[in-house]
Amino acid sequence: MLKKDFSRKVLAIVSKIPKGKLMTYSQVAKMAGSPRGYRAVGNILSQNYRSKDWQLPLKEFEPVPCHRVIRSDGGVGGYAKGTRAKEKILESEGHVIDKGKIKLPNLA
């Protein structure tokens, strides 16, 4: 699979995660056709935030709500605006976070 095709699939999958639901990097990778590509998913999503037009790798996609993608162990994972900002957004969507970990019953 070409890198750009995988990126498109990842962004399309993540853009459809409903408010209040979560997916893990691993789940996104599997749905995108690369079960072991969870690190690639994180890398793609790390480029999702843009303050300039050239920062998003695929111009046809607006930034997607990547804060809804978390680590398999319940950790919030990375976020362009910082981990605390990601935690605040997740809390505003109804998730409970304790010591950097999310209670996992809300996985999509």
C-alpha cells in the first residue's frame, strides 16, 4: 500500500469517530489495512494540526479530530497542542482521565 493511500485511509477513519467515542492507534491501523501500522498512524496524526496550509500532507483533508485516538493502554497519547490540551478536550467530551489514563469503555 502506498504511504499516501494509507494516510488517506487513516484520516478518513479518524474523521468519522463520533464525539464521545475513542479508537486506539492500533484499531485505526487495522481498519486502514495495516495491523502493525499503529506508529505510522501516530505519525500521520502528528501532522494533522496545521497553522499553515503546507503542514497538512493531504490538501483535500481538513484537520480531523485526532484527539479521539488514544494509546491501547489507555494513555492519551501525543497531541500537537500538548497532552494537557488533549486531556481537556477529551474531558469536555465526557471521558474520565485519571493520572494520564482514560477509562476505556467508550471505545468506538
